[in-house]
Amino acid sequence: MAWLRRVFRLPVCESSIGLVLMFCVISMSFMSIALVWQAQIIANQREAIQWLELLKFGG
């Protein structure tokens, strides 16, 4: 925990701020793509579940 306090007290240069921001933007982009991909999978599963319920209950 002490090393964490020392790290946060160090002065930060602008190039490392830009590097961290670029990393955050890229990781957020990958996460949003994964979220859209998962939403499509969930939508397909919902259609399959509705079809199976229709088949099981006959109506």
C-alpha cells in the first residue's frame, strides 16, 4: 500500500498521460465491440427460447 501512495505522489509528465488516455480509449473500444457482440448473441438466444416454448406448449 505504501508503494501505491509513492507512485501517486510522483509528478506525471504529459506523455504518460497521453499514453494512458490512448490505452483507455482502445480498451473502451474493445469493450464496446464485445458488448454489441454479446447483445447479438443474447438476442439470438431469446429467439431460440421463444421457438422452443412455442414447440413445447404447442401454441
